[in-house]
Amino acid sequence: MNDLPRPPRPEAATSATTPAATRAPTAALAPPPGVPAPEAAAPPPSARRRRRWPWLLLALLLLLGAGGWHAWRQGWVGATPPATTAGGPRGGPPAIPVTAATAAVGNLPILLDALGTVQAFNTVTVVPQVSGRITEIVFEEGQQVAAGDVLVRIDPRSYQAALDQAVATRAQREAQLANARRDLQRYVQLARSNGTSQQTLDTQRATVAQLEAQLQFDDATIANARANLDDTTIRAPFDGRVGLRQVDIGNFVSSSSTTGIVTVTQLRPINVTFTLPQQQLGQVRDALAAGAVPVEARLAEAAPAPLDGSAPPPNPIGRLVTLDNQVDATTGTIKLKAVFDNADQRLWPGAFVNTRIQVAELRDVVLLPLVAIQRGPQGPYAFIVKPDGTVEQRPLTLGTIAGPQAVVQRGIRPGERAVSSGALRLVNGSRVQVAEPVVPVAIPRQARRRPGGPPGAPPAGPAGGAPATPPGR
């Protein structure tokens, strides 16, 4: 029984099943002499990538460091370049480019802007005074008419008949009155010789007085009939422009109709009404007391440029006529009225216009553009350009501000320059380089070729400039 083979131990079985890569090499496992050793197993690709990426990251960091060092040496980032621009010492801070405005002594007009409405100087809706059918319309829509021009005619036959009847009745009463007066003379003579009674004489006198009153009534009836006959011809009440007609020939109209025949408006002269805040009432009253107050209707800003390339006409100038007798308590504004000649009829009733009124003018004051004035916690200030190319932050005391300019009472002298753009980068003592303002180059317009012009003349483009398409296409 001792010669029977024994089963292997568990440890031996476990060792047999363990991979060769996890077992430690021993001398017993070495190959015998003369037998080549087996090649080691190659690592998987994922292990090679994990060992490679730290070197790639290190190379990338080295490249970034070299690029940053080169940029710093070239002055692209970080410190300032070794040499500065003009205006500063070599190695110092660079001069900051700015633009400057010069303080000057001049006159400053005090202007008030407001939105106004154009109103016709006179306007009337033509309504018939008598009833009847329209037999003739004389005017054309949009026509300029003068005072007294015939506009519409209404059928006059019935009114002519009424006038003729009144005239005939008056003639009859006039004959009766003449006969009664002769009878009264006879009764007077008879009464002197006691040929008639006093009662008969008094009755005849009453008859004469009654006929005289009836004759006056007939005169009034004739005048009324003649007026009705005249009203069958409707005339223009004043010089103006007729609008669109509301009725046609053959329509029956009456004096009680609410729809008129046509509207006539007077455009020359014309009114413009606008409102101003009640705080400016005192300035307007003082200006009216001093003399005529000009009012400008600003139309050139919104008007399109003329097709021929010429300059637009100047804005219409009128005069302030009056202001309202009370302030509107709802809006806190007061209404004003100005009158314009409107010879070119550029102002049209019902249109909105921007008005500008000059109420005063400050003379011989120090003026500085608003773009050169800065605002800070301590109030307005400006960066004054000194002769050595540096700036000085100086507080300002401002007066009246009108439009793009302000009156400087203290803080700057005439002739000194203040930074108008680029002030956000400045501090007191900064070195600046003042740049000259850019003046746009005026490009002359080419003449537009009129229809029927010479064959060689180039056609004008959309804006009167170069041709829209090259010649020959």
C-alpha cells in the first residue's frame, strides 16, 4: 500500500493554475542549458498609451512656456515694450492718443426746442345756406382760389320766383299807399269846410299808416328773397386752397346738412402751435417784451436730399405771436403760437414739426463743448492738456448749457485745450498725444445727365455720383 501514488497537494494545484506572469522567477523554472528562453509577452496597447501621455503633457507645457516667454520679450503681453511711442521718454509709459477741444470766447444763443403742430391760418367748411339741387361745381380739387371766387351753384329758380313775388306785392302796396294818401288830402280839405266828419279823417290817416308799414314789410321780404337768391351761388370766403369735395352735381343739399360741400384752408400765412414747460414761461415773456422772437421750423433734418444734388432750402423762419392765457394744469405746459409766411408752402396743416425758439443770447462767455466735460463725485471736471504733453484734472464751474456747448464760469481759460475723447484711460499727470480731428473728404457730385443730353455724357448713379453700371454693359 505504500507504493500507491499519492494525489497532489492543493498548494501544488493552485501553483499549477496561476499565470506565469504572476509567478516570481526561480532557478528551478530556468530553461535547461542549450534550450532558448521563451520571449516575454508584449504589454497591451492601453498600457503603452498610459505611459506616453505624461511625456506629451510635459512637451506641451514646455511649448507654451517658450511661446509666453517669446511674447513677453516682444512686448505683446505683460510689461511695456522697451521703447515707447512718441511723446514719452524711452523706457517710460507710452503717450495715450486723445483728441482735444479748445475753449473759446463767443456768444451762446439760448434755444428752446419743442414739438409743434401746423394749423391753417383760416379754415372753413363750405355749407349751403339754402336748400336745393347742385347744378354746377366750378372749382377743382386742390385748386387755389381767391376771395369771392364762385365754388358751387344751386338751382335758383324757386328763389328767383320768391323774389319776383315779393317785388310784385310791394308794387301793389305802393299803389294802394299812393291812393290812400290822395284820399287823405281830400278829407283834410273837406274837414276844413266841415264837409266830412273827424272820424272819417282819422280812419283815412290810419289806413295810410297801415299801408306804409306793409310797404316796409314788403321791403324786408324782398331783401330776404334776394339774399336767398344770392346764397344759391356759393363763393370762397378768403384766399386759400380747396380740398376734396364731398358732394357731386345733382345732389340735393340743405342748410341743416352736417356734411359740407368742401373745405377751404388758408396756407399763406400759416400758424404753428407748440407747448413749452411752465418753468420756461418767464424766459418767453421776457423775450416777447424785448421785441420780436424768431421761431424756426426744423424741416431740413427730415427732408430728403434734392434729386439734382443741390443743397436743401433753409428752414422756414417765423415769429412768435402770442402765448396762451393759462397753463395746462394736466401737463404743466403752456401753449404758444407762431406765424410763418409759408411762401413755398412747405408747412402743411396738420403736420408735426420740430420748432426752435431763441429767447436770449449770452455774449462774450467762455464756451467748451460738452464732449470735453466729465462728471465725477465732486462735480464736473476736465483733463486740461498742458504744454509738456501731460494732462491736469481740473474741476469746472458750469453755467448755462445750450445744445452741444456749455458756459464755463471757472476752471479753464480761453485758448486752453481739454480732452474730448480718450479720457477714460487718463489720470492726473498722464502723458497724451493729441491727434488732429478727422475731416471727411468732400467728394464732388457728378452732373446728372438730363433726358436728351449728349450721347457721351455718363448717366448719374442713384445718388448723383458714379454711374450705376459701367459703360458698355
